[in-house]
Amino acid sequence: MRNFVNLEELSVEQILSLIKQALAFKAGQERPRIEPLMVANLFFENSTRTHSSFQVAQIKLGWERVHIDPQTSSTKKGESLSDTLKTLGALGVKVAVVRHSKKDWYQPLLTEHSSLMPQLVNAGDGNGQHPSQSLLDLVTIYEHFGHFAGLKVRIIGDLAHSRVARSNGEVLNRLGATVSFSGPADWYPSDFDTLGAYVDLDDDLDQQDVVMFLRVQHERIAEVDNADFSPVDYHFHYGLTKDRYAKLNSKAIIMHPAPVNRGVEIADELVEAAQSKIFEQMHNGVFARMAILDALREG
């Protein structure tokens, strides 16, 4: 695996191998400490979980980290992302983990075929893909159920602005799960029809194995929509209320990519409920990202 930019480019076998490697790391497997690779993390958008868990993954693997703050880098002087990355490559950086507001930021870089270009990890591209989040979600689901085939997964919320919804919808279909979507109709992209049905949140809720709620991304929503937004109304229509929680299958799990708007997507007291895997997802994020980096070393 030369780069890790979206799960669509990986086979089912490769995805399952990454999942199993992540769980092996979680179980305590260690890699021999050989000559460390240098890695740079460039986050052009704010991040807590993704940024921190990549750093922890790199520490656990013994990689050397080059600290780059995009806000004080030469991109602020007009330098292209390509030239920034090739500069890092010239200095010895082998892997660059990048989050960028531009959708598909990595596409033109993959065609450059420059020996200076580091291996690329997509840590999120606009409202496009978030493959490492998808992988940690898959790790969490597989750890709980031991399979994907036949599972019913409902993804709920701000579908239009979510990287997670698209990434997860695509890969879960490939792995044999049945995906459905719910949330405000105005935030439902029509191309999601190829990934699953758009349904009322409460339809067959008791038959779902996974209910995945998404953050309302106010930073990507039009100003007029934000002005009209009511957290109370949203929670009543599209959130995990105590009444909805009581209807869930006893074996179902609750997921959310976080950060969670408590009392909006999920009732405050349910974020850490017995069936919630939200903080376990964050924990699994370290091992999923270790598996990604480990695969790049071998690629």
C-alpha cells in the first residue's frame, strides 16, 4: 500500500487485513523497533481526535515526528501543497498525514510521480472522505459482531456535510452490510441512493444492529440555516432520545464520529450509555491508525 487516501482503492481483503492488524495491536502485538521513519502531520482544519490519535499511533510505532503548523507554514505565503510536501520529502519525511478543506486534495498529487513526494495519508478532505475514521468504525463494529455480512446499519444526521457518512456507506455496502440513512431531507444527497435507502429515523429502529449519529457541522452549513437551527427541534426529530434508546435492540451499538453535540445528536446521559461505543471508537482510532502506518511501511 503506497498511499492511504480512500477505502475505495483497497480490496475487501486489504480492508479486513487492516482491521485484524488493528485488533492485533490492541491485543498487545508489537513491531520490532527498526530504523524509525519520519512522518509529518499537516492539519489545515481543526482536529482533536484524528490529530491526537495519529500522533499517539506514531509514538507507539516509534516513528519520528516532524512538527508542522500549517498556519505558520509557507502555504500562507502562497506555496502550493505539492511543493510543501515535496520540500518535506527532500528533508527526509517519508509519510505525510494531511487534513485539508479541499475535497480530493490528494488526487493531483498522486499523478505527479515525484520521488520527493512522501507517502500520503488522507486525514479528511472537505466533505469528501475520512478513511481512517471509517477504518476505526469498522474495527469497532467487527470487534463487537465479528462480521459485517447481514448487519443493519443506520447512519443518521447531517449527511450532506459528512465525510464519515459517505465513506462508511460505501465500505459497509462492500462488506455486506445493509445501510440506511436518516436525517433532515434537505441534508440528504441524492447520490446516496446508490448506497442505501433514505427512511424515517424510527422505521424499524428496533431491528438495527448499528445506529450511527453524525455531528451537525455548523461550520459547513449556510448562515441562514444556522440562524434557523433549533437544537431542541433537531434532537426531537433526529436525535437519540431516551425513548428511542429504549426501543433499540439489546445487542445494537451506538456510534458517533465525535465531537458530539450533547443534547442535539444524542441525549447527554446516553453518550456514555451501556450500548454506546463512542469512546471505544476513539480508543480504537489509535490502533486503526497504527495499522495504516504499519501497512505504509511495508508498501
